[in-house]
Amino acid sequence: MGYESEAKNETGTNKVENAIALGNKAKAKYNNSIAVGYSSETTRENEVSFGREGTERYIANVKAAEKDTDAVNKK
């Protein structure tokens, strides 16, 4: 969803399943992946990406982790 966004693999020949590209030029290139924001790219399956190499972004206002599998913030 967004101008020139893609949910397909790098060659464009194989279908990518359960992928979402949200933002202009966002690219979800792997199964079960989500690319969020302008020019964001996923680099593996089961990944959520908010940027790409060279254009990393912050995730702000994240609550402290409670479980071993929760994302964490730096205190």
C-alpha cells in the first residue's frame, strides 16, 4: 500500500505469501514479512522492518518487556 510498494521476491517471479508493504517504495520480499515506511525492505522471512541498511529508524515509546519473547527497550 503506497506508491511503488511491492510484496514480492527480488526477482519478481515467485509469489510471496502473507507479506505486507506499507509506505512508498516499501518492499516486503519474503514470506510472512512486513515492511513499514518509505523505502523499507525486509531481508528474511518472519521479519518486520521499519527501514533498510543505511536508513535505519527508531521505534519509540516501547513498554518494558515482561516475557522472554517480548521486544525490549534500553533502560
